[in-house]
Amino acid sequence: MVNNADKERWIEEVLNSTRGMSRAQPGDDLLEKIHSKINNYREAKTIPFPVKQWVAAAILLVLLNAGSVVWFTANSKKAINTDNVNPLASEMQLESTYNY
């Protein structure tokens, strides 16, 4: 274990090692650089949002969706089960699907 006196001496050595140091000084031209950047500041360029293109794409998607709904409902009516032997057999689970 480190002795308290050794610890205090080490702390004093560390603190004394900073003697003779001076604070950091900014460069002579730093203030001029800051002023030139402030004076030459340009507004950020805004990128125009293509509203017309987005609206056209949204309309196209809605029309395609509506068309597909109409097409699928028209085709599903054609595929209705025409076997009238027992139309409720599948709902009542009376059909046998086993392969013997």
C-alpha cells in the first residue's frame, strides 16, 4: 500500500509540473477569419419539392389500385363454385380430402 506521504509528494510533483506553462493563445488572424466567414455567409439553397410529380404518382397508384380491385372482383365472380350438388359441404366439413 502506498504511504500517505508518498501520495502527497506525488500530488505535489504533478501540480508543480504545470508551473511555467502559459495559456494557449489564439492566432493573430483568427478574429479576421471569423469576421470573413460571418460576412461571406450565404443562405442555404432550398431544393424545390416536385409536388406535381408526386401528385401524379399518387393518382396513378390510386387508379391502379382501383383497377385491380375491379378486375379481381370481376374475375372472382367467374370462379364461383358452379357445383350445386352440395354448396354447403365445405362449410359443414362434409367433404373428404383424404387420399387413401
